[in-house]
Amino acid sequence: MAGKTINVCLIGQKFMGRAHSNAYLKVAKFFDLPAEPVMDTIVARNLTELQAFAKRWGWKHATVDWKSAIANPAIDLVDVTTPNNKHREFVLAALEAGKHVACEKPLAATLEDARVMRDAAKKAKKSKTFVWYSYRRVPAVALAHRLVKEGRIGRIYHVRAYYLQDWAGPGVPLVWRFNKEQAGSGSHGDLGAHIIDMARFVTGEEITEVIGAAQDTFIKERTLIDAKAEGGISGATASGGKKGKVNVDDHTTFLARMKGGAIATFEATRFATGYHNKNGLEIHGEKGAIRFNFEDMPYLDFFDRSVDSKVQGWTRIPVSRSPEHPYARAWWPTAHHQGYEHTFVNMAADICRVLGGEKPEIAIPDFEDAYKTQQVLEAATISARERRGVKISEVG
């Protein structure tokens, strides 16, 4: 890495490709950084689409030759945003080439792929790794983490995590997210990974055991895709004819135990009619409680048990005050709230801080950290399939 710039190669141009491109485009305009990203190369399969994407978002180069792009000596950071089954190939090549690597979540489609990637990262001593669990960078979630770390909640009794969407009805065709070979799992890996990471991050505790789990596939077959659409989660056009089998979960619920003894519940579904993106976490402890819902993103609810009982009650905190609240210093005046895209800009800022030799504002999961979330995903899948409890140590 020369000077104070980071030459970025982004692999993937769809939903996450847009989110990451926006982050690299905006981050140095809002944050004072020790090293600034340069949008050098964008890689994807369709060159015609890719060239238009590069022009729109400001990438200097567009190519379908990912091997040459990764091997380019000018590239410092390779950022992977492809479907999960492609993560391993791109990541291993980047680490072998001595690059820093950022990767979308979950780390991989399978535990085995995640393990190989983690081990390769350990051997690549000069390479930093990052995984885009971007909800850590929602200011309210980051504040919840700080309150727990400060002891404001005390001993934790209950953790309740949920990620509820409703986009996957029978009219949605067989997009890659319903294909186990590409995605690894359905709602579990796509949505459940976020709330597992969030629970681990906010509580500061690891999950030690999945006590029980249930998984269901409600729609067994879907119409095959005729053409793909830009962006979005379910964007595609059905062929109107042949159907294919869905081989991933539409819903996963599991019960777990945290290292400190707390009982935790996790629910991830694409069939929660009426909830477009209800991603939330509740933590109840000896001294207090916290409550967050992404559909009410700017706010964190806090219950303080230490105050006089006659004034006890939930306090709704608008998490936008600078400098007290995470990331607020870089953005807008108090009560001018951040949105979804800002979580990616905040993450890009922390990546640039780390690569520039500074500490991130909020800890970024590396491959080792993200592997622990992958272990929990695997344990819950085994628990649902075999109808038994599974200790995380069993899937090491």
C-alpha cells in the first residue's frame, strides 16, 4: 500500500456491489481517514453491464478476469460480494497474492469452506481480513454494545434475537438464495447470521450450545428464472414454465445457551407477513435491559433498573448525538438520523482506519471472529436435522 491510499478491487456488482461502491465513494467525504480508498477495479461476469456499473459508480477499471485483477500488484484490498459459494475461491486467491481481504457475510456457504478461509487468513500474516457484518455499525447497536460493556445491564439472563422478512412468497422465482449449492442455506445463513453476530457482539459472550432447533421449507418448488434484475433481494423474472426444487430453509428457530449462562432464542424467516425487514435484539439483565428494532433504526430502548421505581420505564434514545454516540461525529446534527447505507460507509471507514494503522471505532469481525458465527449456524442446522442439542465444540 503506497502512501495514504488503498486501491480496492471489488468483486460483484449487484445488491451488495452497489452498497459497497456507495461506501467507498462516500467514506472519505465524511470521515477523516489515515488512508483513503481508491475505487480501482470492479469485477463481474457480464462486461456490458459491468462497464455501465463502473461508469455510474466511479470505478476506474472494469473486467471479467478476476484472476488478473486480484494478482494486479497495484491492488491493496480485495472485497468479495458474490454469492456465498464463490467466497472461498476469490478469498484464497487474494490471500495467496498477499492482499487484504474484505468478504460479505456469512463467511462462506459451508463450515468447511469457512474453516479453510480462516486457516488461510492465519497463515497470511501480512493480510488483514474483514467480514461485512454491517449491522454492528448501526449507531444504536454499537451503543448497545457499549452499554453492556460498561456494566449497565449487569448479568445477562435472556437474549431474544429475530430477523423477520416477508418477501419470499410463492410468486418469487428460484433465485440463487433458494439454492443450497450457491447460498449454503436459506434464511438461516442469510438472516440468522446477522442476528447471531449481533448477539455475540452486543453481549460480548459466545454461544456455547444450541439446545434445540427447527427448520422448515414452506415453498418446496419455485418457477425457474428467465432473467435477472438489478439490485434487490428477490429481483428476478420468472420463466412462466418449468419449476425447480427449493433445497434451503425458509425459516429457522433455535434455542441456545450463552457462555455466561443466559438463554437465547433466535428466529430467522422470510415468511413473516407484514415485516419487511424487522431485524432486532432484546437483552434482559440484572441491572437493566436494551431493545433494538432495525425498522426503527435511529433508536435504542434502554431500561435502567437502578433508578427509583416510581420513574422506572423504557427510555427511547435517539442515537445521533455527537460526540457521545458512535459515528455521529462524522455525519449530521443531532436527530438528523443515519440510514441503511450509512452502516456500510461506517464499516468502510473502520476498514480504512485499520489499514491506515489506527483502531476502528467499533470492532470489525475478522475471519476468526466470523468463523465463530459460522459454527453456530452449523450447530443449529445439525440440531434441527438430528433433533438434539449440539455443543459448539462439536463443530470445531
